[in-house]
Amino acid sequence: MKHQPCVITLMTDFGDQDAYVGIMKGVITEVNPRANIIDICHSIPPQDIFKGAYLLYTSYKYFPKGTIHVAVVDPGVGSKRNIVCVETRNYLFLTPDNGILGFIIQEERPKRIIRVTNNNYFLPAPSNTFHGRDVFAPVAAHLSLGIKPKQLGNATKQLEHLSIPQPVRKNTRQLEGQIISIDHFGNLVTNITKSHLEEYVREQIRDLDRKSGVRNQKPKIRNQTPDEPGKSSKKKILLPYNTLETTIGKKEITGIVKTYTEVKTGKPLILFGSAGFLEISVNQGNAQKYFTVDKGNRILISWMHGTSSKRTDIRYNTIETRTKRHR
């Protein structure tokens, strides 16, 4: 059989102090020596499916078409949980069926979902504790050689659900989100996207119009290209840059900036990160330590002009996503 070059990515919670990741690579290259193996991350907290789902979502689309993404965060290893091969328009995903694809399937409809049961592509006598070596690695290698997902088992239409918190309207004037991830720099990633914020401001403008007697006026909009999870409107509202107030615990930040350098060193800021989510950061500092918060803590966003009767008081600017300088 002619060996084909192919990109296989690996994401696990195995860490780097043991041999687990290296063993998986050994199994892959034994089957396909020409496989191009790329590590995405192996420092996911043990059994943290949500973190794995978030990191896989923020990275998968930056690889060539045809890439095989292998994500092994698998607290149910050896149990009756399924292993699935999910085919989308451009990629294959080989994962436990435990919700780790939750963010991705909100954005991409799977073309095919296969329960991986054909042990002809496993190592002999798979263990109950290391399916990364005995199942995921050899199956990924065989896929890289050109076998079709349908050869791995039977098709299904079901995937396990992942609970992904959505922003909610706390009251008529506030949008409540929460911290869903904290990166290496201590930046606080929230579940609020630009489309969430745009819709919140639209509602505030409609409320303001009703209170001020303005009728049949539409908020200012322009064409946009979405850079965020999920499907978004083709129109983009011009957001009131300086009139949004974010509350984290007992601290508040006014306004949203485009880059870290718009505030002084050591000062907090709000911006949209490279994945399209609203983030709380500290210029050259650690926002997690600054605010003494953790994943799951809530944030509140208020539009300070929400009760004003003068539309002319509002200053609009367009929010754009900027890639983090220190990533």
C-alpha cells in the first residue's frame, strides 16, 4: 500500500510528563510513516470536556482541508460510551462521543456520523484504559491512508449534547454572560459574541425609541463578514463603543477597546479576542488575578444611555475583532 501524506492533529488531557502522547504518535507512524502529526494541546485539565471542546473549536478551521482532528478527553474510557468519526465539509473528527464536538456542531452540520466499532482498525486486544493508543491512534492512521469513515462502523444521527451556557437578559437593561475559559495569560473569555452584543443594543435602541416616541426608525447598520460562533445576521449594528459598562464582581469597566495598548500598563480592558468572544484582559497583566474570578463567574453588561431620551447623546463606533498581540 502506498503511504499518503496527511495532517493528523492531536488534542488530549494527557499532559507532557508521561509517554502517552509519544506512544500515540508511534502507533500512527507505524501504520503511516508519512503522516504529518501536529499537536494542538495536551495540557487540557484532566477530564475537562468543556475546555477541550472550546480549544478544538477555536483551532480546527486553521488546518488544511482533509485534516483528521483527534481529540481524546475521555473520562468514560473503557465504558459503554461510543467513539465517533464525524465528517464535516472539510474535516474528519475522531473523538469520544461525550460532547467534545459541542461548539463545532453549532457552526457546522455533520455530513456523516459513524460509531467506530470495526476492530480491524484497532490494535490487538485493546486495553480498557488507553484507547488513545489502541483505538484512536490506529484508526486515525488508517483514515490518513484513505479508508472511508463508513468502513469504521455504522452510521448514526445522534451525538451527545454539551451544555454551552448562553448569554441571557438579566433585566430590561442588562445582558448577563459568564466566563467560559481562561487562557495562559489570565485573559477571561466570555460566552458573549458580537452578534449577542449587537442584538442587545438593538433591543436597547428599540426600547429607547418607544420611550422617546420615535417610530419607524431603524438602527444604523452596515454589511459585515461574521467572525464568530454560529450563524450571524448579515447586517451589523454600529455599537456605542464608549457607553457600554461591564461589571465583574464589584469592579466595572467602561467601554470596549480594539487593542491592549489603548489602556495603560496594568489597567483592565474589554475587547473581542481572536476567536470572536468578548474578553476581559489586563494590559501586560493577569485578569484572573486582578478580578479574583474563575470559570463560571458571571459578568453584566449595561448600556449607560439606555434610559436617555436624546439620541444625539450616543456616540457610535464599529467594533472589530483584533488578533491578540501576545498569542
